[in-house]
Amino acid sequence: MFEERMLVDWKTLKKLGWPYSRAHTWRMINAGRFPAPQKFGEHPGSRVAWRWKEVRHFFDGTDPTIAD
């Protein structure tokens, strides 16, 4: 289950074809329309990354709660 632990950072998200800005992405996250990232650190500028499985499900339009 390597996929369970894979993370996608901002640069990789953009390479995957994500068309939105960081600001719009955060608006989508706050509205519950995009998966929330994992935060690495406590300060506001801490690095964030998304779980690959959640991003893949978002792009595929599938329900991440359904087992693969």
C-alpha cells in the first residue's frame, strides 16, 4: 500500500495539470471542494502536501471513501 503514503506537493500538483492559483485552491479547500493538505510545521509558512490517493480521486471524480 505504497500509494497510501505518497504525498503531492504544490509543484507536483501543478505538473499534474492543476489550473488554479494557490489562493483559489485554498478557497476550494475551505469550501470543502478540494481535499485538505497535510501541514508540516506549526508556523503559517509551513510546507503542505496532499495525499496522492485523495488527489487522484478528485481528478478521477470518484469517491475516496470507496476502497480500491
